[in-house]
Amino acid sequence: MNELIIAGGCFWGVEELFRTQPGVVDTEVGYTGGQNTNPTYENHPGHAEALKITYDPAETSEAELFDYFFQIHDPTTMNRQGNDVGSSYRSAIFYKDDAQKAEAEAAIKRNQVYWEAPAVTQLEPLMSFWPAEDYHQDYLQKNPGGYTCHFERAR
């Protein structure tokens, strides 16, 4: 199994859409890219609301998952998705090594054609990922009428 860690706004909506993608075997929302250890929802300065995706490389690829990421959020808005504003909601890919960084860079270039404005997706080295509180995990499964600003865009 392989892992990707991405951020594209509120982690609830990103998780809900990725959970059903072919090859995705697990999702976990959490925090990464910030200034404190053991962040919480109430205290996560600089951290992005992120999603850890565990996937089977025999069933899908990093490229396919990155392309889907760019289909379900707006990578052209700095620190914002829908009504959610702030660095917690930035578009970012947290890469584990140079190969994953190169794949992410290629995905940004490949998907730019779908957007009029330039993508502002940040590439950040993955330092640590802290799982979010239990009530955030699978949130939209537990709360089907809950808020999300994520949706699949036509390609």
C-alpha cells in the first residue's frame, strides 16, 4: 500500500469524495504543515486540514489520484475553498520524497489547462501528520447533511 497526503480545503469534503475512488483502501483526516506538535481543531497554527489517502498501486496510481484532487477543489484560490478562508484551507500536496514531489509538479502542470487562473497549490515536504479528532473522521458519513464545498468538476 502507498500513501498520499493532500490538502484542498475542509478535510470533510475531500475525504468524502476520495473514499469511493478506485484503489483507495483508507482515508484519514488530520493536520500537517504547521507550527505545533499534536495539533487539535482548536489549536493548529499553520497546519492545513489534510487527508491521508492509503491506496493500492495495483488498482490506481499517484497520477490518477492527483488528477482527481485537482478535479474536486479549486487550486487557484489562495488559502480558500468556498466559504472556508485561511491557511488551514490551502491547496497543498505534502510530498514524502523527490519522486512524489516530481509527480505532484507534473500533476499541477497537467491540470492547469482546466483553470483560467494559475494554480497556487503549494508543494511542502511532509514532516508529520497528526490524525484529527475522532468526530472529524468520516464526518460526512456520520452527518450526511453536513457542510461541504467540494464537488466533481466536469472534464
